[in-house]
Amino acid sequence: MIRVEGVTFRHPQGAAAVLRDVSFAVAPGRLVVLLGPNGSGKTTLLRCLAGLWSPTAGRIVIDGRDLRHLSHRQRAALLAVVPQEHAPAFPYTVQEAVLMGRAPHIRVYAGPSSADRWAARVAMEAVGISALAARPTSRLSGGERQLTLIARTLAQEAPLLLLDEPTSHLDFRNQHRVLALVKRIAAEKALTVVMTLHDPNLAAAFAHQVIMLKDGAILAGGEPETVLTEDRLCRLYDMPMGVLTHAGHRLMFARQP
Amino acid sequence: MAFPTRRCGRLRTKCVVILAAPVLAAVAALFLGAYGVSPGQVLRILAGRAADGQETAIVLDVRLPRIVLAALVGMALSTAGATLQAVLRNPLVDPFILGISAGAAFGCALAIGFLPGVPLPVMAFLVGGLAVLAACGMARSGGQISRLSLVLAGVIISALFTALLSIVKFLVDPMKLQSIVYWLMGSFALADWAQVRSAGLGILLGCLPVVLFRWRLNVISLGDDEARTLGVHVSRQRIVFIAGATLAVTSAVAVSGIIGWIGLMVPHLVRMATGPDHRRLIPLSMAGGAAFMIGADTIARSLTTADIPVGIITALAGAPFFIYLMRRGGQESWGE
């Protein structure tokens, strides 16, 4: 259970607030998508949820515990993050990269045990990258890299999963494959997922709950069917939008002026 | 496991070879030297059954401490190199490039020239620590340290401390100047057991946290944000690593002067051979650094009748290596 209560965020030197009084709740096992144009505060909100930045005002409560009062390790046991950019300084193998997800479970002076190796192996199997175990991460395609990071979060065994634009470097097919995988695994393991996306169509296809962010404030939130309307999409993206429904699918598109 | 066994076996062979290298190098170095002691005599001396006191002294009190000291210093420099490369996420740095060596050298010269009461390793650590903090502080902008600006900051810090060192050399009295100049060239020519003890303590103490926490280097090398979301207290852990590396390097500089490039070359060579995982990389860099330094020192003392400072040998090998790393544009060994 995540509760975001009146979160406002301002950069230390910046005057304008990036997030303004944002409040919402996410029930366990739900897949939530944050939608909004560039600069709307999606990534900032996700970084606050990840505990990388502290809200200027308001608070974030996860399972009844205020995020600010948790140590790095306690937080990492609660939530796992797939970052938007992943550029390791050295070409670790996929297996080594996945194994790093075990960090919160490994004592500071120790290395991974055989149980940790086993967890990494199970995680790689779950996302279907066992064959890549010995491949350097520098030689992966965008999709494979994303799968490696997802396997790492599974190895981390946190009940909450945050993904920052997981589809931004992926082709059309891989966007759907990766999101379908995330949704399937989240359902299997009863994970709560919060991710940012650019494409409202992907949100409509995969989300249980959509939160629209504009200029750092929530424009709308709720089920995709009720939130993703023509009127709201127009206001969110500041351009004429259309919505079609066909055989249970919702298709959103930009109207040519 | 997921590895095909053949790859696993090859990896193991490489690890064994690297780990055995310093022992082999040390044995070879024991039999080589300007003063000709026959191999049979060396064996008799080692077994404690030699009559000739002078030859015994040469093997046990000249060659042996020199080999042990070279091994310790090589170990310190390459461990520190591997650690700094991971912590700063920058494969182009080593203690020499970051200015730690120059800072430590200035500290030592200051102690030799003007502060006779202060032990050299203490001054070396204080000023060397200042140098690395200054380099990182200079290169940091907006919470990020870019690779190139860190190298440039190191060059500037090195230049600064080298200039300060020159002032000390200029002001100090000629008798002391001689010992500063000779020590600075980077040489093990004066090695004895007292030096082994004084350097060994700092080097082992500095390497200890690096060895213990070495798996964390993998996580830290992903970058601050990723390491934090993986539960690592990055700022605290980084200080421990940098302090350990600095202690090891400055203890080495205090006995051997400035020996560059080892900290850059050895971790890269090991990474190319056995991959970037720091669980392997750290112990293998220690062994590789020790072997490399024993080898370089043996060449330095047996190439000519004069004892060439070993720093010259490592620089001759290191400069082309750095150019090679830059030309490669960082593919395999640092995955950009």
C-alpha cells in the first residue's frame, strides 16, 4: 500500500515547484501508470517514491512507514527500481548484474552466497534471459538490457516495483513484450507496480490505474477507461486528441489540425 | 551453474596463473642480482646452511626485503587503482593521475626537510588525502563528477603539489636534498626490513576494507542513484574505500617515492583477462600488482650495473598503455 500525501517538491536552488500538492493512493497488487508530457514531474515523482529525493512538503507512506525514516537498506527491501538510464562503468555479465539485486540482503563485508546465486538464477529464468547469463551487459540490445534490469528487481525480492520510462529505448514489439512481462510477473508475485510512460495507448493496454500529471499537479486519476477521455487527453498534452474504441481496445491519437 | 563448464575452467586457469605469478616472480628475483650468488648457494642460504656471511646478508637482508617491499607497494598501487576506478566510475584514473602520489610525496619531503619529528607515512597520508579530496571537489559540478574533468583535476593537483615539492627542494639544506631526490625517483634500492614493517602496516590496513567490502564495489560502480536504490549507503561506503586506497598508496609512496602507472595498468590487464567482477578483480589485482612490481624492479636492478629507479621502467610501460586505452575509446574494458 502506497500513500502519497500532499507531496510538493522544489529543487534546492529552483524557485518553481516541480510537484505541487500531489496526493494519491495505490492498493497492493495494482499496476499504476503515471502519464504526462515532458517536464510534468513524472520522473521527479518516481524519484521521490524511490527515496532518492525527499519531498519539500508532504510525505510518502509505504505499508504504514514514512519513507523518510527508512535506511537505504530498509527501503531497498521494500522497493526495487528500474532506472531510465543504465550505464555501468564496467561490462558486468548479465548474471553479475542480476546478482547485484541481492545487495540489500547481503551483509556489507560479504559477497553473494549460493542462495543469492540461486535467487539470481530464478530471476533470470522468470524473465527468460538464462541464455544470456554470461553475456556482458555492454553487448545487449535495448530490450535485453531492460529484461536484465527487471530480473535484477526480481532478485531484489521487493514487493514494490518502480519503473522510469521502461519502454523509451524499445521498439514497438519490445515495448509490448516488456510491459506484458511486467504485468504477468506482477500478477504472479503480487507486486505493486508504478511506472512512467509516454504513450497513453500503452497505459490503456496495461494499467489498472492511470494518474495524469500536468505541471506538477494531478489532472486526473483512476481506471484507464474513465480517465483516458478525449477531453482530458487534450488538456494533458495541450493538443487536439481523439479516442477510438475497437473490440475492447482503446486507441488514442493526435488529431491533425 | 549457467556458465558452460569450458568457460569456467578457462577462467579458473587464468585466476590460478595470476595468483601464482607473484610467487614465481619472487623466486626468480631471489636468484638474480648484480652481486653474483650462485643458485645453489641461494638455496643453501634459504635452507639456513650457508657459511658465507656476506652472501647470506645479500640474499636475506638485501634481496629478500627488497622483493617483499616491491610486492607490497605493487599490491597497494594496483588495489588502490582498481578501487578508485570503481568508486569514481572512471577507468582512466589511478593514484598517480589523481595526484595522491604527488600529494604524498610533497608531504614526505616536507617531513624530511622541515618536520623531523613527524613520521613520513603520517604526513604522506594527510597530504595525499587532501590531494584526492581536492581533485574530486574540483571535478564535481552539480553532484556529478565527469570522467574527463576528474582526470584534468588530477593533473592540476599533481602540478600544484609538484610545484610545492620543488619549493621544498629549493629551500631545504643540500644534505637533506640529496635524500629527497633519490627517494623521489621511485626506487627500492634502499629497502630493508624496517621499511617493510613501516610500509606493510599501512598497506595491509588500507587494503583490508577494500578486500572485505569488494563486492560492494560492483554496486557502487553502477552510479550513486542505482547503488542507493539497491540499498547501499553510497556516501559512507565511498569514504571508506577512498580512505583505504589513500592509506595504502601513501604508505607505499613514503617508502618508495613516486611510482606511476601500475595502478592503471594492472587492473585493466586483469579485467581484460578475467572480467570486471570486483570479487575476483581485487585479489587478482593485488597478486598481479605484486608480480608486476617485482618484475619491474628486477629489470631495474639487473638491466645495467647501475640501479635504475623502477619508476622509470613503469612509466616507460605505462605511457603507451594509457594511449592505447584512450585510442580504444573504452569498449570492452569499460563498456561505454
